[in-house]
Amino acid sequence: MMLYFLSNALTTLEYHRFSTKSNSFIIHKIWNHTGRGMHIISGFGIHMASMKVEPEENPDKNLGSIDGIYGIHSYENTQFNDTSKTQKVCTDFYSYERLLQACIDTENVSECKRLHTHMIESGFKPAIFQGNRLIDIYAKRGTIEDARQVFDKMVDRDDFTWNTMIAGYAKWGMLDDACNIFHKMPERNSISWSSLITGYARHGYGKEALNLFRQMQQENMTPNQYTFGSVLKACTSIFALAEGEQTHGHIIKTKFDSYSSVASALVDLYGKCKRVENARKVFDRVGERNAVLWTAMISGYVQNGDGEKALKFFRDMNWTGLVSNQFTYPSVLCACTALLALEVGRQVHSCIVRTGFESNTYVASSLVDMYAKCGSVEDARQVLETLPEVDEVSCNALIAGYTQHGYEEEALKLFIQMQEAGMKLNQFTFPLILNACASIPAFEHGKQIHAFIIKTGFDWNIYVGNALVDMYAKCGSLDSAYKMLDSMPERDVVSWTAIFGVYVQNGNGEEVLQLFQQMRWAGIKPDEFNFASVLSSCASLSALEQGKQVHSLLVKSKSGDYVSVHNSLVTMYAKCGSVDDARLMFEKMSTRDLVSWTAIIVGYAQSGRGKDALQLYEQMVRAGFKPDHVTFVGVLFACSHAGLVKEGRHYFYSMSHDYCITPRTQHYACMIDLLGRAGHMDEAEELLNKMPVKRDAIVWKALLAACRNHGNMELGKRAAESLFVLEPQNAASYVLLSNIYAAAGRWEDVAKIRKMMKERGVTKEPGCSWIQVNDRVHTFIVEDRGHPKAVEIYAMLDRLSRLMKEAGYVPDTNFVLHDVEEEHKENVLSYHSEKLAIAFGLITTPSGSPIRIFKNLRVCGDCHTAIKVISKIVAREIVVRDSNRFHHFKNGLCSCGGYW
């Protein structure tokens, strides 16, 4: 109503400017009718109630229509006297002052402009304090050009004029203009400096704000509570803890630490700089605490991951009688979200309703986020639907909740509704919906959203670009993911991490190593996730040398403090056959988790050091860690590859009875393998038949391999027939059964198996071995003569053959599963791929250095015996990684103890 009368008053005033002279009587009537009453103008000692308003002669001539408009019927109490021109100007001064005050009180900048225009056109020149008030309202409401026009036209200016103009420019980020005014100011004071410092701090120029504060101190200016508040905000924005602590000392000396605004800024600084204990000390020293201070402390606990203390402080705040505000509730709800404290969140929701903040955008968005992340997506949706005005922030929160809890289709529907409603989708919306597409996965939807992103111009945004890379990668379109990464104008470590993870999951280890190199060339500093991915790739490729290089980079980058990175290092060294280095890394870890223990246990198991693996398991249990199903796979694997039947039975029983872990297929496979290797074929078959879980290929393979080792033809045949049904295209089952027949001399059955494979289109994977020398991989197959150094390799093999026979080695032709002459069998054994790789290693690597080779199939018994002899002859350690495990040959012995 106030705005209605004010607008009508100014409209009427403008009309009478053209029909009559400026009439203070009209203004006086309008002012009285706006209900503003009488005011005292401070600084002038003039009581407005005592002012005598004098109209022009015969006022009724031009004011009858105005009386009708405003319903004014009598003016008995108004004194009308003839006045001089001087008196009339004075009257206009007070009348304009009243209307100007009305504009300021209602913050109505448009009406203020109309009044200002009237002043100019009527020839009225505002006093300094009126000009200041015009500058102030224009600056506060964002019409900074109007403020500058008033400033430029003022003949006389005081400190307030200059400071108001500086503050106005600073508020709206026009810092160059603010500095220009600041430097032109005849005499600067603390307020001038504070206004400029505040502007730089508010707009993210923390370092510049701190530099200004230092200059202010050099000029011996005394800071006030507002200065300190802005300086602390600047320190917080750039996490300048040391400068913040120095400022804190200055605050204590100048005794401003008792001000709530300063204390709140200190609490905020320490909270965001991870010094919550210091924040608490500041909080405790303040006598009278307001809601802002309590909110800062609650936020500090939330930011430092202590949701429980944040909720306790919220309860304490309520007990003091203070009312929470729109800044308190989001922090409290964030604490509920972090703790997944849904019921507490519901109680906070009740408080929000009682205090009337349920319609606040930020509070409502926090409510939606809390309900969604705590799993109550229906409550989140209801909160959203009850809002008088739904915005994109609340919708984004619900989309995130839908995606997190598996309602990706609902997330996509909400996204479409946002589009149809004309909401401004932003750099936060697109990553969320792309994450939903990645989770389903919904490749086509993702492509459509990508097109929409390009149309709306957000494809340049790095966060949106990262989400697109992640979406394409998780949808299986690695080419599109890489193209997106390559097209991004700006890339950060997250951009690379998104594609790293998917390449690792898909087994593209070599591509990960190439990407890692490209990322470093691009000047991007790898983080802990990149290092973990690259180390995982090195492990999968058994690329020890590359793994060591990555380890070196990791040490230099100082990113190795993360447990996950240490775990990746342990796993890399273990899977590359360097179990001693894995143990060294394990022992260096200051903090270990279950993954750390499991990684080293599995590493020892794969290297045939079963007893060491079991000792580590017992240490882990004594350290208070509870094993999970993965740990027990490692333990049982260790038992099966070390012939520890008694121990294996014990741990298999322990997992269900001591830890309530139901055995899975992998555990049964390990036990069947253990029993089968030890020759307990009947027990192995009985365990398989009693399995409560579905018998899949992995358990039948374990049984078939045991039959191959012990020549159990009938059981092997049954196992193979089951595998032919489960995995009809897997050549390994056919080959194992064929080997059983061949070992028994049943060549007709061998021919039948080969015919069956041919009819079914099953192709046997050829055996091959490889070795890496000087960052180049050299691959060999049986009797391979295609290598550039073939002559030297075969010469070395002939030499070794003579030395081996002198040492007592006799070829075991039983491992040549072909119906050929004995002499030919010996020749075939002599040139198996692993022996060729070893010979190449001997002629290309330094004397005495370890030789590491890899084979895609299980190493044969003859080669196993031969390599033991070679390791003794050449006095070298030879590490062989076959399809099952590592063999460490040294001084004529193997780490497997002849049990593999």
C-alpha cells in the first residue's frame, strides 16, 4: 500500500510540474497521505512536525483534482501564509527530503529515479547528505551508473560521498572503478580501505585483498570489525591459514575478538582450513553468541566430517533460544546426509516448518538432497512438489538422489520435465543427468543430451566435459570418450581419471599407460586415482619396470600417503612376481586396511609361498581385522598351491562357522583344486556334488585339471562333458581331456576330440611366451625361428642342452602329447616357447640379473624341471608367470616346491 501511494504521489507531482509551479503544499499533502508521519532529520536539528508548509496563492485553483484523487477533504490544521521565494525553496528541500526518505525506506529505486528527475527538472539542487542518499540507494540496488552521475554532479563531497561510491563499485565487482575513486579521494580513512578490501574479498581476489590490508597497515590506518571480517574472508577464500592466524593475533591485540561478526569469520576460516579445534576455541571465548556464530561452528564441524558434533551444536543452539536461519538449516541437513541420519533429518524438517523456512530455495534444496541421499526419494519428491516455486537447484538434488539409488529412469523423466518447464539447465544439471545415463547405461539418451549441451553452449565447461567422457566410457564407447577428451579446450586430472578407470575395467592396460604418458606431457599432475589405475594396469600386464617407474613418480609427487595407492603398489609388485618388494611396501605402510592384508596374502599365495601367506593371515586376525570372502579366496588359494590340505579344510570350515561367510563358487573351486592336487579325488567329487550353490565352469575346471594330473579318465570325462555344455567354445576343456587320453595312449579318442573341436569351430590357443627387454616385448612360440636373433638363441639352447645333460637332466617325453617318434619328442621339448624366451634373456640381459618371462598357458612338467636345472647352471633367478601362478627358480629349486 505504501508503494501504491508513493507511486501515485510522484505521478501527480510530475503532472503539476507542468500545470503549476512546484508546490510544496501538494508534496506535503501527499507525504501525509502516505502514512509516513513526521521525522526528525538528524544533523540539522529540525523537527519536521514544527515545519510550516505554505501553499501558493489560491491553492484550490490547481489542487481540486488532487484532493479528489487522494480523498483529502479538510486542511484545518495546515497554516497558509504568504512566503518569499527563499522560504519556498526551503520548503521544497524538506518536501523532497520526505519523499526521498520514503523511496529509501521502501527500497523503490524506480520511484527514486522519478523523484530525482523531478529535482533536476525543477532546478532543485540536493544538499550533500541528499546526494549521498541518492548515491547510496542507487549503488545498493545495482544502478551504479546513476550513482556515478549523482557523484560527478556534486560540487561538494564529504567522506561519506567518496566511501559510498567506492563501496558501490566494490559491491558489484567493478574493482578498477572502485580503485580509481579510491586513489582520487582527497583523504582516505579506515572505511575507504575496508570498502575496497571487502570488494576484493567478496569477488574472489583474496591475495589482492590481503595486499591492500598490508598497505592499509603501512599507512597506519586503524582497522575496524568490518575490515577484519573482510580480511578473514579473503584468507578463507584462498585457504591462507598462516595469514589468517597472523590476523587473528592482530584482532586480539586490538580487542576486536569479542565482536560476533569477527568471531564468526574466524570460526569460518579455521573450519574451512581444517582447524576445527581452533574454531571451537574462538567460539568458546565469545560471551554473547548469535545465530551467525553458531551456524559457522556447525558448518565447521560438517566441513571436517564430524556430523555428530554438528548435530549436537544444533541442539545446543536451540536450547539457547536462538532461532536457526536459512544458512543454519542447510549445514544441519548436510550433517544428517553425511551420517545417513534420516530420522534426525525428519526432525530438522519439522523445525524448518515451524520457523517458516520450508519455502526458502536453499533450505528446500538441502531437504531434497538429504531425503534423496538417505534413500527416501519419495519424501524428496514430495518436498519438491510442495514448493511454491521449483528451481533447478532442488531438481538437481532430486536427480542426484534418483541416480544414487537406482532410479535412473525417474531422473531422466525429471530432466525432461525441467526442459519442458523452461528451467535454466546449468553446469551442475548436465553432469548429474549424464551420470544417470552412465549408470543404466543409456548410450542413445547420452548422445541426445550431448547434442543439447552443444546447443546450449555448455560443451566448453570442464565439469560437463568430464561427465561426457565418463558417460561415453561407461557406456562402452571408448572411441567417443577419447574423442570427447581430445576435443576439450581445458582438461584437468578428473578428465583423465574418468577414462582411466574404464580402460582398466576393460583390461586395456597398454592404453592406460599411453594415456598416463599423454596426461603428463599435457602438464597435468596425476592424483591418487590416476596412480592407482596405472599401477593396476602395470599389475595386469606384469609390467614390473613400468610399475617401478610409476612408483618413482609417485614418491616425487608426494601422493603416496593414501592407503589405496599403497595397496595398488603392493598388488603391482605381487602380481609382477616381486613378492619381496610387495612385502617391503606392505611393511612401510603406516595405515593398513583389509585390502592391504588381502593383497599381500594373495601375492604370497600366487608365488607358491603358502605358509608365509597363512602366517600373514593369522597376523591380520590378531590385528583385529575381520576377513571377507576375498581374503578367504586368497587363503584357500595359498593352501591349494602349497599342498596344505589340513589347513585348507580348517579355513574352509572357519569362514562359515567363525565369520558367518557363506562359501561362494570361488571357495569351492579352491577346495576342489586343493583336494584334487593332493589326490583326494573322491572327496573332491563329493564336495562338488554337495555344493549348495550352482556348479559353474570354474569348479568343473578345477576337477578336470586334477583328473589330468592324476590320470583319472572316467571322472575327467564327466567333468569335461559338463564343461562342453557350460562353455562349448572354450578350448581348454577339450585340450585337457585330449591330454588325459594322450597320456593313456588312447590316440583314437584324441583324434575324436580334435574332430569335435573342428566341427564346433573351437580353436586351441597356441602356447606362447614373452619377455620384456629395454622396454620392448619379445614373443616366442614353440620352435620359433622368426626372431632376428634366432641363430644366437638356438646356439644358446644347444649349449644349455649339453650342460643340462651333463648335470643329469633327462627330457620327460610324456609331456609331448603327440603320437610321434621319441627323438622328435625330445626336439619338441627342447624348443618350447619358455625355453626360447629364457635363452633370449640370457644373451640380452646383464649377467647375474633376474630373468622374467610370461606364458599364456600352464608351464609343462618337463620345462619346469629344465628351468630348475638352468637356474643352477647360469646362477640366475628365473621368474616364470604362467596362467596359474608365479614360479621363482633359483639354485635348482622352485618356490612351488614341485607342487603346482
